[in-house]
Amino acid sequence: MEDFDPDLPDDDGEQEDLAARNSLRRVAGLRTELEDVTEVEYRQLRLERVVLVSVWTSGTQEDADNAMAELKLLAETAGSEVLAGLVQRRSHPDPATYVGRGKVEEVAEAVRATGADTVICDGELEPAQLRNLEDRVKVKVVDRTALILDIFAQHAKSAEGKAQVELAQLQYLKQRLRGWGGNLSRQAGGRAAGGAGIGGRGPGETKIETDRRRIHTRIAQLRRKLREMDATREGKRAERRRNQVPSVAIVGYTNAGKSSLLNRLTGAGVLVEDALFATLDPTTRRSETSDGRVFTLTDTVGFVRHLPHDLVEAFRSTLEESAQADLLVHVVDASDSDPEGQIAAVRTVLTEIGASTVPELLVLNKADLADEATILALRANHPGAVVISARTGAGLDELRTTIEDRLPQPEVAVDVVVPYDRGDLVDKIHKTAVIGSLEHTAEGTAIVANVRADLADELAAFARG
């Protein structure tokens, strides 16, 4: 495998976005947030110092370790310092507090000992579980879904991405509204008002009901906005379909190297960062095969195990780029501790969005970091996979050739002489056809090629013989 040469030009471009992101880092201990929260709002996650908690219900010890390692990476991507991690083996999570009664005391003790201000649980907790656990450990509790939503909120850049993240956050929040402080929990009438007196008695909406209604109104506004944006995206797709430009979608687990690969293949300059969910906004770039045919390459949002359903719903229009592609380039981090688990997780999401029937090309990336035995095992389990390193450029020529071979091929054979005043037709042939021979004659450009059916109709008047 080729070694990385620091003197080579950077295929990832200038990366101004990465510089801007790195210039803004959370500083531990500096905050002005009031302890007594008096509004029911989506609470900004204070993720400076955290304790991780996981319930191991199935699989091997290695599976449990991988899940905890991924939760640690998610927490660090959100800007936190991980102080401790606790794992409990149970047949199923405790319905009241997620972990058992004894483990709750252990978590509370770890929080007191480390000075943590947040507990992150590796699962999607029910509202009652969140509330009970917070009451016991006396610090804020965040589940895996809220953590991923926070990362998405930090990384969203485009108007569409921000709207999609806000929609997912609100859908998550509306089930988990609770009052912090007795004044928010209920609105009582009559003597039950507890001495509030005139003006403090019902009827009327409680504070939580008011916020729930506002959330539903905002969700409706965001859905309308996203439908309008989706119409624009669909217009671009329709234009590509009308011109019959083949499309290739780069999919894969988060941080598998999808953006680096797009930059290597097209020089797109898409932001590259060694962090989870660095790319949220899909980027489409034009590319050409070695024989001049045009196709598009799209970098998509990364997947993860147990990707929150609200996110899949909110990002459905973006994820449809994969479902409507002619070919999926499925990038796998071959250096990961569980690449087969990543492949399975990605294929689960692809099935959920209706992309399971799209032809797939498996690409084993980061071969410069991966163990040779792991790569051999992956190639044995997945015949036809291509081994590359987007960092060093190794294997990219084979990948380009394989992508070209897997693209839809024009099927109609033509033998024509195109007059020199019809350069537009020659240009179409160069961009979309597989040319067997091309010769300039006195009458025009003589071409033998395989073309699309609609182009064959246009060329019929110039057929030889």
C-alpha cells in the first residue's frame, strides 16, 4: 500500500469551512445559563463534562465495547469531555430508570466523584425514564437521540439542513415536554391554586399545552418550507433524468471517508474532518468517464447504528438522492473495529429509505490504516469489493474503472455521418455515448457508437448505408 506523502497537493482543497469550525470550540466551565430554567424550550446541551451509561442487552462483550466506543466518539464530536463510562448487563433496560436501582446509585456516585454535569445514555429513553433518572442523579440526562440531534444542529450549514435538523428536534421534543419548576407543571383552579388568588386560577392552557401547540405550529411551517426546497431538488433531478445523466451516490457509515473520496474523484473541496457527521448537506459534482461520458457524484449524510427515526424522516428528501441513484458507492472504514457491523447498519437504513434495490459497489477505504487480515476477510465475504485509501490515493484508478463499468450503458448501435453544422449532436455523443470509432471526413464526422434510444432517433437521418 502506498505511503502518505505530506508534500503532495491536498486533494481536499482549501477547507475554509473546517478552519471556521475549529475556530469555535466550547470552553469548559464558562456558561451563563440559569440553573432555574423558567421556560419550556429545547435545552441546549451542556456537554463539557459527561458520564456515559450503556445497557448491554445482547451480543458479545466486543459488541458492547464497540457501542461504548462509538458513544464516546459521538460525545466528543458534540464538544464534551468524557470522564467515565458505565455498562450494565441486563436482559432489557429498566422501564423506570433505564438502568437498575443499584446501577442508578453507582451512576450518581460517579457524577459526584467526577464533577460531571451531564449523563449520556446509549439508547432512546422514554420521557418517564429521563425524568426519573434526572431526579435520582441530580444532573441533566441526555439520550443517544438527543446527542445525535445536537451534533446535527452544530454541523448543519445550509438552509435545508438547518430546517431538517430543527424539524427532527421538535418531533423529538414534543413527546418530552416537562415543566422545570412547580409553576410549569400544572395550572390548577379553585382552592387547588395554592394561594395564587385572582388571576392564578384556570380554566385555560397549561404552560406545557401552550408550548406543545407552538411546537405543532412550527413543525407545520418547517414541513411547508422543506416541501418547497424539495421541489427545487426534484427539479434538478428531473433535469438530470431528462438529459439521462447517470448518477452515483456515495453512501456509508459516518466518518468512513465519503467526503475525502468525493474530493479525490472530483476535486470538490468538500469539508473533511475526523469527526462523526461532519457532512450533513449533500454535495453533487459533475464527473467524466475516461471515454468522456458525463455522470454525477453525490456525497450524502453518513449513517450510524440506530439512526434516530425522526432524523430519517426529516432528512428523507436528502436521503432520496441515494434511492434514485443508478449506482451506490458504499464506503466502509476497513480500519474500524467492526466493519461488518457498519455495513449492516448502512444497509438497514438503505432498506428503510427504499434504496435496497439500487446496485451497490462496496469500497473498503482506509486500507493504509487497516489490518491486512481484516481486508482479506472483508474481500472474502464481499467479492467484487474495491480496496482503496482516499488519503494516499491507492486503488483509486481501479475504483474509477469499476464505477465506469457499472454505470448504465447506452444500448443502441449507430453508424452515422454527422454534418459539421450539427456540432450539438456530436457534443451529445461525446457526453453520453460509448464511441467505437470517430473520423472526420469530407461529408462530416463519421461515428460508430452505442447511444441512448432518444439520441438514436435524432441521429437516424444521418445513418450510413
